[in-house]
Amino acid sequence: MQTHLRAYLTLVLLLPLAACAESGPQIGCEAKQTELQQQIRDARDRDQQGRLKGLERALSAVQEHCTDAGLLAEARDKLQESEAEVAERQQDLQHARTNGDSDDIRKRERKLEEALQEREQHRAELEQLERLINAH
């Protein structure tokens, strides 16, 4: 569940970057601001006061603290974390194979596959972000 939430949040943060690659010069923090402003308009239109307050706080934080270098650092950190997760899952699988429990082995193989997919997703996101920022 946490992996899916993390993937969703990453997707939400990177969608503006992908859209900007097609539509023009907005990248990084500028793209995040534009996406949040659109979500704020949508929340106002739907009279979603709780969501609106949260989005306004998020926009304020982006305006005050977001930098493209910070976004790159965050993406690199996510990739490093997922690489550590893969190493841990590989070790868990090796222990399961040593113990010979077939159910545990299958479980560990699934966990490793999930970690590998997440790592590849983080690698692709970092590469896309680097291309967009360096092209700007």
C-alpha cells in the first residue's frame, strides 16, 4: 500500500513536468506551482474547503522553498532509497532460499520484484527531471 501511495504522490508531482515538456518552458518548481494553482481553481469550483486550504499551504511552501536543485536532490534521494530497498530485498530472498521455505521464497521474490520496479520508476523520473531542467 505504501509503495502505491509513494508512486501516486511521485506521479502527481511529476505530471506537471511531463505536461510542460510538451507545452512549453515550465519545468520544475514553476510547473509544480502551475499544477497546484490549477488544483486550487478546481477545489474552489467544487467548494472543497478542506482540500483548498491544504493546496494553498502546499502552494505557499513551493513558492517559498522549492528549487530545481532541491527537486533533483529529492529525486536522487528517492533513487538511493529504492536501491537500498532492492539490496535489502535481495538479501531477504537469499535468506529465504537458504531456509528453503517455498512460500517465503515466493513472497520474497514478489517483494524484490516490487522493489525493482520502484527503483526503475525512480531512475526514470530522475532522468526525465534532469533532461527537463538541463534543457531549460
